Amino acid sequence: MAFDANADERDTRGFITRAQVALDDGSWFVAAPDDGLWDDGEESFTLLLEGVPPGEHLVRVRFVDSLGNPALVTRTARVGR
């Protein structure tokens, strides 16, 4: 199965320069902004992960802004058949 992660993030101090996504305790995958550039305080991205088994999964997204400030968001997502 595929898992399509898409999100919006807002930073009021600078602009977002990087986003990464991890599923469960797996590796971090680099996400690309939907508009092609990390150049704004509010960004959207989409990341398609293939081969994700059905069930509940922990999704972690980490962001870094232009001032070097990190942010981590954690959510639970269900992949069904």
C-alpha cells in the first residue's frame, strides 16, 4: 500500500528551509515543497511512501526554519485496505 503524506506548516519567525517525514521508527525521508521552493513562512508538501502495510502508523514530521529552529509534529494515521 502507499501512504500519501501531505501537510501545511507555518513559521512566524522565518521561513521553512527543510521538512522530513518518518513512518513508525523508520528512516527519515526528505520532503519537497509543493511549489518547488522552501522560501516562505507557510509551506505545503506531499510525500508518497510505497509499500506501507495496512494498520495504524506513527507519522513524524520535522521542520527547520531559516533561523535553525527545529519543530517536530507527531500524528497517528491509519492505512486501510
